Amino acid sequence: MPIPPHKTLFRDVKILDSTGDAPYQGDVLVDHDRIAAVGTVDSAHAGDARVIEGRGRTLMSGLCDAHTHFSWNNSADLDGLGTMPVEEHLLFSIESARTYLDSGYTMCVGAASAKDRLDVVCRDAIDAGRIPGPRYLANGPEIAVTGGALIKSITKFADGPEGMRKAVRELIDLGVDQIKLSMTGEEITGSQRAEDTYFSDEEVAAAVTEAHRRGKRVCAHARSAESVKMCVRHHVDIIYHASFTDEEGMDLLEANKDWVFVAPGINWLIATLYEAESFGFPQEAAEAVGYKRELEIAVEGLREMHRRGIRILPGGDYGFAWTPHGTYARDLQHFVERLGFTPMEAILSATALGGDIMLRSHELGKVRPGYLADLILVDGDPLADITVLQDHDRLHYIMKDGRFHKEQQPAVR
């Protein structure tokens, strides 16, 4: 078997480099796992590189999902996330990892695992090259207090500061990269309101202090106004949802925007409201429990966060029957159509900010010399039509670490 060339030259492509500058025509040279040159690459520098002709296509960084659940198994009900036997569940998680990469996502932030080690095993297998998948930050089961679990079968319970410290230590011992707190309710449960807050300040403080002391970050399911303020006060690194953020919370987020991230999971709200009927949750029921109201309030709040420069990233709680794996780029369309992002801002949120949230802004999320060669070549212009990123057939080449995960097949004659 011939050894593949260690250099690849993307020639005459439209370079969307995620610096915020307008795209420009040029070449991009990849040498092993890094981008070696961007702009005009002479043939002497390219050497024996394999050449991919651009033909007007857009070359950009791979995308980031900031709210990832490999182990959410496209279930039509919440309890289904926990009932799958562990062997089948690991296989599903492996398939999900590949689906993210198939969809152009080369960076993912784990937002909770349905069983203790599913995320950790997938991350390690990806890093070892045993399975295809994005760069991944693994999580464990989400932590909830007694009476505050959204799905009991996938939850780790802890109460009081000492209970929180113990739970965090046990999850770190599994090898996780971050800790997830489930601080508020969720309307689809039928009994736990999104504006209910279950954690005390003391419990949040203890969990965050213990995680940070051991070099781990904390993320939180936090829909209520009070939970968002708790998160900022106690330095929760990544806030999921933040639907009911009030003025005080908005001011706190703005004052701390240099370190905090918000990943609202906006597609979950939209799909649960409008697309879950065939799975037993019609729009009338979703409206009755409050999803329409939550969506309206969340959109208004997220537009204000965007105006204030708070870092908002895509990631839509994919992995339910009405938010199935493989549809991840819908978030970017929602950012443009509902949250007031320009297409460029939406792409920056999924690329440059992806490098930030992965804690590797110096080498991920941009098409620049020295950055890791995690790239997608798109048949079209996502700045003219952001939905092109939802069409897997338009993602002609997908590269991670300088190696092609997907290559366009030659036309059949």
C-alpha cells in the first residue's frame, strides 16, 4: 500500500480564515498535521504535496459543538437515554462521534454522559486513533441534588457541600475533563419547571471549588434567572441554556465575559416546540407547559447577550428523536435567523470561539499558519447561505490532523 503524501495543497480556494476578515482567494498548504502556509504557495514550497483544486469552493475551519452528548441515543422519551444496555450504548456513542466528524465538526465539548465512562472511553479511543471522531472534552453523568434530577437513571446525586465535593472527586477519578451540574428544571418532564432552581449557593461553590482545585472546568444546565447568577458568582465556566436571564444576570455575564461561555442549545427549544409531535409531544402540549414562552424570552435575552459581546456558542442538545444526531448545523441557522448574528458571526462562534472553549485558541478554530489542520472544504458559500453547512453532500472534504476523514468521490461517468 502506498504511503500517503504528508503534504496537501488546497489550491485556489476561497479561504474563510475565522479571523473576522472577508474570505479571499488563495492556497493553503498542510504539512503533516499543521497548516504550513496560507495565501499564495509557490510550487517549490509545496514540493510533492497532493493537490486539491478549489474550483470556487470555501475552505474553513472545522466546526465546534459546545453542548455535545455522544450518548444521547435519539430516544423519543427522556427515560430512553438510560435504558440502553451499556454495550449497545458504547457502540451508539462511537457512532455518534463519527457522525459529528461526518458533519464537519472537529471540536466537541461534552455536556454529560448517560453512563459513567462512555464519554471518557470515546475520547480516549479518538485520541488513540482507534475510532474516528472530533477532538473531545469528556464529561460524566450530570450531578443533581435529591429531587432535582431530570432523568434519574443518568444522574449522579449529591447533596450539600460535602456531597458535592465527593461527587466531583469521584467523577474526576473516572478521567473526565469537566463536571456538569443540573441546576434547574426542564418543562418536558411535566413536573420540574425551567425556572425552578434546585442547587444552593453553598453547593455550587463547593462543586466548582473542588473541580477547579483539581484543574477541571464546570458546566451547568441553568435555565432560571437565579441559576445563571449563581453560575457567574461561583465561576461556572460554561452555562447551558440561560433562558430566563434577568437584567442583573445580564450585567454579571457582561462583566465576566472574558472567561464565561454561554451555549444556549437553542435548537432544543425550537424543535421541542415545533417538531416533536410525531414523537408524542405535540405543539399544543409544548406550548401548554411553557416552551413557547421560554423560547420568546430566551431569544430576546440571547440577542441582548450578543449585543453586549458575551460569548455565545452553538450546540443544541442533539440526540433526541426530534433533535437527531447529524443535524448539528441547524444551530447556525437559528443564530442568524433568530438571534441577530450575521453569517460571519455565526461561523466565528462555531470556529474561533470553538478554539477558545476548547482552551486551544492558539491552534484550533482558524485557518492560519501553525494551526492544526482541521479543515472542511465546502461546495458553496456559507456566508451567502448558512444552511449549506447542513448538507453533508456539500462538505466535499473533511480533514482532521492533516488526514482526510472524507474525500469527494469522483463523478460517475
